[in-house]
Amino acid sequence: MIRRSLLLLLPLLVATPAAAQADFRSCLAGLKAKAAPRGISGSTFDAALAGVEPDLTILDLMNNQPEFKTPIWDYLGFLVDEERVGDGRDAMRRWGQALAAAEARFGVDRYVIAGVWGVESNFGKDIGGRPLVQSLATLSCYAPRRQDYFTGELMATLKIIADGDIAPAGLRGSWAGAFGHTQFMPSTFQRLAVDFDGDGRRDIVSSVPDALGSTANFLKRAGWQSGMPWGYEVRLPGGFKAGLLGRKNKRAVSSWAAMGVTRVDGRPLSGDYPAGIIAPAGLNGPAFLVTRNFDALYSYNAAESYGLAIAILSDILRGRPGIQTAWPTDDPPLSRAERRELQRLLTAQGYDVGEPDGRVGSKTREAIKDIERRIGMPQTGRPGGKVLSVLRRG
């Protein structure tokens, strides 16, 4: 089946290079007209967009976001593994003073700030390398949806350049335009970034204190309440109705306790705040009581799996155990180290999967599908424990 994103690209793919370039330049001319009323000079626009070509590979990425398509156990297995926890503890030791200062000023738990940092960029190791101006110009012209939103983000990026907070070369990030240690969108940067190191600039790319302070400010504005937990894993009683689940279906903790909900270790619930219960894999998997502070985490990326990754990582960094209940699957998820091992074993079998970096792209998925076909499994392309075990046995 031809993907919808490819169908949208067909007019450009069949056009001559000159025609495709003319189409993009025409779009940029329209964007330039929108920039002036927003206080962006023509010279700033021209300098930032000079020589920029559209990056049409972004449209496929837009339709394949992992937090919405990946099984929750795989998503968390990649984002919350031993490597990330170790990197996080090192980062917290190195930047402990900045984290403590952000906690003191904004009232947001330092472990949660670190959790956002770890999930968003692996503590600054993976901030993304796509030029923001190119990505956002492409999306402003060709995105199958939300073009006005991406146009606004492009204008916010040009304002960052005009204000001199961050040099244009530093404005690189994700396909969608998120950038810096904690992956702010440009409009979020304009609203909530702070100069936390006192150098007169808000720079979440080169200044870790600025990034951590800005993240704490974001969570505070999103409703984070000091002293309240994000939530915790719970055990549901027999007969619990799925209709009671939902982050927004909040009721007093005492009400959940009266229904027989306990902490996962059997201890009674405590607290007098409203909370909901989520079970991202259904009633047969782990369940979590979540407070309004979890809603603040959710607002960072509008995905419960994402908020849960931050929450669990922050707990483990604090010294608490991770998720205790088993996921409802007989094919366990792989850590990043295990994914790299899987890729190395695929290479040894003659598959071209590229560099064994733990990131599962199309080449790795196609190789996995071939292995699954050969051993009689459904061809999903998923990097799971069963395929890894087969490859280890040769």
C-alpha cells in the first residue's frame, strides 16, 4: 500500500527539479510576507532561508511517531534502561548545583527535571541534527496537516535568530523543530525559556543551567505542585472496571482506596489529592495512580507513554524500583544494549542494517521481518526477545 505521505509527495517527485524548486520558492515568498507583521525583517528572513532546500523525508517521520505507534513495553524499554539510568546519575552529579537551584526557584522536583532531560535528549547526547529552519520551512509548505502551526514555529525560530539568543548554527533538532537539551519547540522557547546562568542570553543548546531552569519553568507553568508525587504503581482489585480508567477520570485517593486499590506492594494508598488511574497495556498489565503532576509531564509531549517514561526514570534516579508488574507479552522488550547486539548479529547473518546504534530503522525492521518469516513468526519487524534469542543461537 502506498503511504499517504508518499501520495502527497508524488506531484513533487514527478516534477522537474526546477519546477519543484520554484514551488518551494513560491511558498517561501508567501512565508516572508507573513514574517514582516511578526517583527521579522526581510534581511533576517533572507539570510536564514538562503540556499535552503526542502527536506521531504520529514513527512514520513511525521506519520511514524514512536510514542503513538510503539508498544508501551518497547517504548519504555528503550528510554528507561540501565545505560540511561547510569548516564542520568552521572549527569545529576555533574549538574547537581543547577538542578538544586532550579528546584528551589520553581518548586519542581530535581529528579523529575532530570527525567525530562534524560528522555528528551539522553542528557544532552542526542539533541538532534536537523537544521530547524529547513525542517520548519518544509513542514510549513508541505505538511499534510498543521501547516499553520509549523509556520508559527518557523517564525518563532527566526525571532530567536533575530534576538541573538542562539546562533543559527546551534538551531538544530528534531524533524518537528524541537531543539536543545530538553527539546523545546521554538514558540515554547519564546514563552518559557529563562536565562538561568546569568549571561544575558537564553541558550538551551549550549547552557545546561538554562535548559534545566527553562524545563522547571515549563513544568511549573503546566501546573506542577511542589510536594505532590506524580503518582505510583498500584494493584487493582478483582473485578475492577476498565471504564474507571483514565488520566482525566480523577477522584479522591480515599475513593480509590475504598474500592480496594492498593500500592503495588500491598500497602494502603495515602494522600488527599485527586488522582486518576491509567493502565497503558490494559487491566492485565501495570497500573498507575496519577496526579495532576503527571498531567504536567503529559503536557510536555501530549502522550501518556512519554509522561510515564519521565516518571519512571525519575523514580529510578531517586533510588526507587522501576515497574514491578510484568507487561502482558511473552516477547520481552530489548534495552538499547540488546538492540545493538541484535543489529550486530543481523550484520553477521549478512543483513545490511547500517551502524549498530540501537536505533531501529527501516533496514533493521526489514531484516527482522525476514528472520521472523524464516522461523514462522508473524512478520512485524519488532525488535523483541524472541528474535534476539534465535540470533544468539545462530
